[in-house]
Amino acid sequence: MAKEEEKEPIVPDDEFLEDDIALESLLDEEIDEEFEEQEEESKLDSRKILTLVSLGLFSFVLFVLFTFPLDEMIRSILVSTSKESGLIVEAKEIHFPIFGRKSFDSFSIQFQNGNVIKAEELSVSISLIDLIKQRIDGDAEVGFFKFEGSEISLLFKSISFPLHLASFEEKIGKWNGEGEIEFSGGKFLESMEIPMLGSLKGQELKKGSIQFKIRAGKLLVEKGNIDSSIAKIQFQGVIRLADVISLSQLDLKVCAVLNEKFALERQDIAGLATLLPQENGKICVPIRGSFSSPKVDIPNLNQFGSSSGIKTETPTNLEPNLTNP
């Protein structure tokens, strides 16, 4: 008996197409999922790289800020400034951090005329950004300041100097700003002979303050006070600034009251003081001329002798409203 051959069922072509489409769809979904995973991993890697680069740059900036030899660079600037200006500027130690107060130990400046200023301790609060923009908004504190000139020598235990300059350029006539100087513990170490007073050697400048503004080439002294062992002095006026400081023109009014102790010790001075112009019980005299050659408006000064080089002139009126630019 012959066996009948078993025949496989015939599957329609449409069913094959559906299976192929379903398989392709599954493959596409898997590919899309793999692509999305790779894209997400790529984003994460980019973020990591960007973070690492940022951290590296930040670390480099910190390294430069805290290890850059700025002190030596400032010392080099002082040396080059000395060569260009003819001044001799020196400092034994320099501490010039990017942030915070800057300090100089045993700081000194020697001028071409031989005069020298020294400071055992000099501390300043200034911003490097402000200096780059040619402005100053800070202060200076000086410990044991000394001035050594050809005819006079002074010592101050402390000087503080808040200063605000909106702009400063090479030409001092274009400076604008304001400030105040306060000092204490001053003393004359050497002095030339002053008419009537004689030498000031050993006399004390106990304390003092000067408030001023700088406007269009003028230094406006709004209020000045000095308490010395000779007299209590008040002054105000105008100083027309010149690029050569010694040539700056003075237009000041100075008033003084002799201390009782000094008046008793120097009755000759106390008697002569009564011959000088008086305002409200104070000796008041105008001072003009220049820093290098001041002139005092005292008509009878010559009869007392003048060996200091201070000249006299015919009295004239002071510039009105001295405190206004």
C-alpha cells in the first residue's frame, strides 16, 4: 500500500512580507535605542571633558595668582623708573600680593637735588585694576617717615593718607581727586635759621591734618591744622601745581597762636608777634611765591632780618572762595 507523501502547507506571500516588515521594525527600534544611548554617552563625555578643562584652567589661574613673582616684577619697575626719572627708588623688602594690602620695608626715594624721603614701613591699599585704569581709590600708611633735605630734616612716627584720584596722568595738571593727610609724632631733626624764630631743631610737630582736593591743576587746601610745640597753626588756600613740584605756586593764608610755654620761654618772639597782622587774636599772614622761593606778606619783616631766603612783597588780596575749584 503506497504511502501518501505529506505536503507542507503553502504560506501566502503576504504573510512573509508582514514578517519581514515586523523584523525590520524591531531592528530599526534596536538601532534607534543604541544610537540614543551612544548620543547620551557622548553628551556625558563632552560634559566631563568640559568640566575637566574648566577645572584645569581655574587651577592654572590660581597657580599663577599665588605663585607669580609679582614682588620681583614691582622691584624691576622701580629700577626702570629710577633710570628714566633720575630718582633712586629702593625697597629692602616688597610684599605685593594680587589681593590685599601691599607693603614695602625700608622704602626710600632720593631726588636729583639730593633730598631723600625714607619710610621704615609703607603699606598701601590699591587695586591693580584701578592702576591700569589710571585711578586710585585707597590709602597709605607710613611708619617712621623721614625727610632729609639740604636745610631741614624731619621725622614723623606715623602718617596716614587716604586718597581718591578719579584720574591721574603724566601731566600733574590733569589730575582730579581728593584726600586727607594725618600725621603724629613729628620732630625737626635739623633746620635752617628762620627769621625771628631761629633754628627749629628739636621742636615738635605733635599732630596735624590736611584736607584737600585736586581740581584742574590746583590743589585746594580746604582745612589744615598743625599742633606744634611752638604754636597751633591753621591754614587754607590754593597751590597751583606744576610738573616740577618746587615750581608750584602758593597762595595760602596761615594763622597761628603761640603756645603759652613757648611764649614764656621766648618773650622776644611773643613781643614781636604783637607787631604782626592779627585776626581774632591769631597771627595771620599770606604766603605766596613758590615752594622753592616762598614770599611772606609782612611789610616790616626786613627790619627783623631775613636769613632764610624767605622774601617779602606788597600785600595783595587772596584769591576769593579758596575752597572752590
